[in-house]
Amino acid sequence: MSETRITLPRQIADAYVDDLIALDPITGTYLGVKESSSKLPDYSPAGAEAQAELARATLARLDEAERQPGADSDVERRCARLLRERLTAELAVHDADEHLRRIGNMGTPGHSVRDVFTVTPADTEEDWAAIAERLRAVPGAVAGYRASLELGLERKLFAAPRPTATYIDQLTEWTDTDGKGRGWYEDFAAAGPQALRAELDQAAQAATGALAQLRDWLRDVYAPAIESTPNVVGRERYARWSRYFNGTDLDLDEAYAYGWAEFHRILGAMKEEAEKILPGAGTPWVALAHLDEHGRHIEGVDEVREWLQGLMDKAIEELDGTHFELAERVRRVESRIAPPGGAAAPYYTAPSEDFSRPGRTWLPTMGLTRFPVYDLVSTWYHEGVPGHHLQLAQWAHVARDLSRYQATIGIVSANAEGWALYAERLMDELGYLTDPEERLGYLDAQMMRAARVIVDIGMHLELEIPADSPFHPGERWTPELAQEFFGAHSSRPADFVESELTRYLTIPGQAIGYKLGERAWLLGRDRARERRGDAFDLKAWHMAALSQGSLGLDDLVDELSQL
């Protein structure tokens, strides 16, 4: 670890970030650290253990720092609270050897190594020289990842068959984007300068070759060895992952019941809205299918990117000064089209620490060129403004008042996803979703998040479907029933539904954080309003809430209530 003399929790946290970047240059790139641009992490068992040892040493130093004068101030206390909770949760996952079976349709080392190139600086010949060096590092990173999976096989710690099959398909697409053996890395490197052409092409081909070898090994060796493994993880593993993604030890049975309560509430609202669009439709999804054919659409990939940019720009103009107070650099956000071959869901990437790279939303087109408006509006309130962008960019803006850790890598998934879902509801509360098409789309998105709680917990714990369910009452959840249920209660196409269910099998416990995180944000707001009475100021509360950094759900409700 760094030799800097540490006295208080925020210094401990910031020293941890510095040390982690040295072990994980991908994190460095997302933070905007130029020196990271040419490197990749060690994904071998030794590399994972080095990160775990850093976490253990940091927790020991935090124990000492919390005893120092000044450690009980609000800013130090919140930072210590987050750092201890995050590192403890991460170590629990590591100590269970979960890194030895990281396979799925998102979040694997393979995804991380590919995706980081989309945010690596590529403006100058010097930038591209660093990219060439990073490309040359891909085979080593892939070899370390494979070594971890091989150790997992040896210890009988298996990934699930369905995510493994999907990952093999993704690797096939990444290594042959044109059907003629040209891979994603070659396509990416083609934008580099002519002076580095030969160097970039050679490094990109080697990177593609490494992915092809991994794909072949997974297909020929790994997949046959794990074919009888259950796709679900069971209560013990699920609870561990749930703590990691939600920052709290949830009562999973209570959360499952809450998911069903929200399902029934939202379904009633959807039926009312569907009647405005297609009277007598029968179900909301008949009305949504009608909108797929006859509702408002955006035609063209470039056109939808520009339309989404305009939607976010308008939200910033109208919300700034009324419900938020935004710094100029927070007001900048870019709409992008996601690279092919990933999961089907849109996503957001935060700005670099110095804002030289802005926050960006990413739309996977899945080969489509026609995009229904109802499916986009509330989603971009979630991914962009006032959702992920306002929270994560604000954290970066106030990083000096927090700690670097709180503003960047200390993120709790359920905190961020909960805020983004709260942001969708806020826009509905503020009157932005009065158009029947857009409001039904918003409710459909809300239903998807409630369904996630039901099926993610239900199938991994193999719970019973309640007697008042309109779907297979009294039966036990399986992944097959979960996919059928999700498809029957969502406007999303079949490939999206399949991708979603594979995602839940890949990262159990993450998908429930949207709805449970929203509940935490709403509860914190309600308690703050009750405490302050007529003096409660929503704009002031929003900015204070967005400026306190990340927290796990229990800690989040506690802190939000005091604002």
C-alpha cells in the first residue's frame, strides 16, 4: 500500500483508490488516469488475491483511523461507513471464490477488457500508441482470466450452463463481426492513425486470437464439464451477492413479497393507461404491442441518438434551477450508440474525474433501426437526466468535499439504480409523463423492475409462486418459468427477455436493487419531509442527497432522513 501517513478515514479511502488503480488500470481509465491507458489488470488467481489483500490491509488501517480525533465528523463518518461496508462485502465474495466462475453475458473480465477501449482516450497519436500497448496486453489478461476459470474447474466451482452458452456466443460475435474472421478489436483499431497502422493491426489480431482461444476452450472443455450444474445459485450464495449489490442484509422473503405487492399495484395502473390507448385491449401488453406498430417512432440509428441527446438537453434546461442546482460541467452529457455484441439493456458511463470525458448514455440497437418512443423516454430519464448522470456526475463534481473513493469506485449498485428509478418516478410526479404512450411506457418499465424482484429472488431461492398470482400459482420458480413470466408481463422483445434472464443468472442479486433502491430513496425523502415539515425544500434535499456520495441501503435511508 501507499506509504502516505494516514490519520482519518477519507485519507484511508483515497489511498485505497490509488493502490487499487495500480492493480486495476481499467478502473484508472474510467477515472481518467492517463497512465492507465496502456495497461490491463491481472485476472489470474494471484491478481484477485492481491486486490483482496489490499482490502484487508485497508480495513485494518481504517480501524486505527476511526479512533483518531475528528473521525466522528459527518464527512469522515459517512466515508468510513461506506468503505467498511464495501470492502467487507467485496471480501465475502472473494473469499467464497466467486472470481473463479465469472462467466455470463455481462460483467466478466472479457467484457471489461473489451469495454474499456470505448472510453480510452483516442484523440492523439500518443493516445493510440498507448492503445496499441493495451491491445498487446489483451492476451495476457485473457490468459489470467482463463487460469482463474481453470482453478474453478479444479475446485468444482462452476459457472451456470446458460450464461456460459451465452458468453460463448458473445465471444464468437466479438471475434467475427463481419462473418469473415475480422473481430471487434480490428474494427476498433481501424480508427487509429496511419503511422501506427501495422502496429495496431498486429496487436488487434493478437487480441482477437486470444478471445477465439478462450471461446474454443470454453466451448470444448468448460461447457461440457459444467453441463449438469444448476443455473440458480441457492439462498446462501444469493444472500452474499445481494449484500454485495445492495449494501445491506436484506430479508429476502419480505423483499419477494414487496415485489408482488408492487406487481399488483403497477398492473392496475397499466390497465387504466392502456384503456386510453386501445380501449378494450384486454391487457396492457396488447396496447403496447399496438404501439410497437402504430405508436410514435424514431427512424434511424443516428436519428435516435440525436433524439435522445435532445431529450436529455431539454431535461437539463427545465430541471436546473427548479428542482436541481447544476454546475456547468454537470450539465454536459452525451448520447452514444453501444458497440454490438453486448447485453440488450441501455447503460451509462460516468465522466472522468476531471470531466474531460463527459458522462455518456449508451443505446444497444440490437440491429434495429426503428425505435418506439414509449420505450425510450422514461429509460433516458433513468440512464441520463435526472437519473444516473445527475447522481454520478454530481459525485465527481463534489469529490473534493467527499473523498475520491465515495465519488467513484465506492458505488453501491442499489443506491445508484434506486436513484435512477426514483428519477423516473420524479419525472412522473413533475408532470413529464402525461402523454398516454410515454406514461404506459414508464409503467411498463416500472413493472419490469417489480418483475425483477419477483423472478430474481424467486428462481434463485426456488420459492413458491403465491396463490393470488395470475401466473402458475402454487408452483416453484424455475428459470424457464421466470422467462415465461417476464415475457408475459413486459413489452420487451423475446431476445431482450432472454438476455435479461441470462443477466439474472449471471449476476444474482443485482436486478432487485432498482426497486428496493427506489423504495429506500422514497422512504428517506418521506422521513426528511416529515422531520422538516413546511420547511422541507425538495430542490435543496435533492442536491444534499446527491452530494453525500454512495451508501448501502440501510445507511442511505438513515442519512437521507437527516437531510
